[in-house]
Amino acid sequence: MFKKKSVKRSLRQIIAIVEKEVFLALRVKATFFFRFLNPMIQLILFIFIFGIIFNIKSGYSIGYWNGSNFVLFLLLAYIVQFSKAINVKYRNSFVNEKYWKTLSAIMVAPVNRFTLLIGILVSQLILISVPLIFLFILALILYPISILFILLVFLIFISIFLTFAGIGLIIGVFGISYEELEPYANLILRFLFLFSCANYPKELFPPIIQSFIVINPFYYMFDLLRLTWYMGINYEEAISHITVIHIVMVLLLTILIPIIALVLFERIYKKYGITGY
């Protein structure tokens, strides 16, 4: 009975957080709309540029990117790009609450940190759902795959969302409790994404840079996302590029990052509280 009440209480808290975050984000609808316009323009530009590259020479390929699949990889890349907004959502929400003088009330309320993690994640997914769904359906129309591979792709997306949520929670607690570390955390995150090959094939970089890319855990997560979809199109070629490291890295990121984020949040907040008023 206690567990059932606890689950119901957590669900109510998550719903309350989601409603608040979505309502606040939609106050200025024009700003909300234009946030998504620039990335879509960039996507069209990238498709145009890569289309020229692959049409210059017949049969040309970069790694396992080629003229027949590069649009799929770019569509998935921009789903990831839109999902990266999760990383800054936590920090922005916490800082807004901090300067509205309402953050203290949230922290002393009976809201566990896991509820906070999931509530803000769900709210951000709702806010970016339109471009995510549009790009996903477009990819499915252009590159149809069976329900099995769709489910596998969904699982990897869940892994990405949970990983981004964990990272966002870490940056968020730095923003309200330990501001000195926030720029360093953001810098590390920028380098990780820069060399994750989310938008570019690894083979475009010189060998010395590729040696850094292959130790970046995000590279394996984004690469596995693309290869899982590609398995539904060309199974033999796609599976030849998937390694044990891909699977292990995705599992580690999905499990460890949210746990580390919750532990860090609790310890840093308890030690420093809310600073910078």
C-alpha cells in the first residue's frame, strides 16, 4: 500500500512539474516557434551540401555514408540536435526559479530528485515533440524499417534522453550551487559533442582526431542509433560496423549518468545550497 501511494505521489509531482514547465515555455509562442526554425534551415543546407558531395562522383562513400543513406543519417542527427535542448533545460529552469525566489520552496518540498529529473525531461520532450515527430516520420517515409527496428531505435532514443537529462541535472546544480564549475562543465560538454560525430562521419577527420573520437562515449551512442536504423535497410553492412563497445557504452551512459547526476545533485546542493542571489 505504501509503495502504491508513493508511486501515485511521484506521478502527481511529475505531472505538476510538466504542467509548470510547459506553461512557462509557451508564454511567448513566437519565441518558442523560432527556436526550431534555424536548425531546420541548417538541416536543409546540410542535405544540399552532402547531396552535392555524393553526386560529384558516382559510388562515392565516406565510411558507411553514401548517396543512398546520407539523408537518413542527417535526419537522425538533427533529432539528436533538437534533443540536446534537454541539456540546458534543467539549468534554465533552476536559474529562473532561483531568481524568482521560488527555488528554495521547491527544494524543501517533498519532491525527490528522481521526480525532478523525470518531470523536467518529460516537459522538454513535449516541447520539442513537433520537430522530433516530424523528422522521425520523414525518416520513416524515406527509409521504412520493420517494427522490430523501430522499437530498437526507440530504446536508443530513450537512452539518449536519459543521458541528456542526467547531464542537464549536473549542469543545473552547478548553475544554482557552484557557479564556478559551470563554465568548465559546459566546455567539456561542448568538446564531447564536437567530437561525437553526431553530424559528420568519423572518416572526415584526420587520423589523429579520429583517435580522440573513438574514446568519446557519445560517438558510440549516436553511431549505434544510426546503425540500428540502417540494419533495417541493409542488415549485413550495418551489423558489420556494430561492436561490443557500442552496446557497452550505451548501457553505461544510460545507467550511470542519471545515477551520477542524482548523487552529485544531492551532495552539491546539500553542501552549497543556493548561491549567487
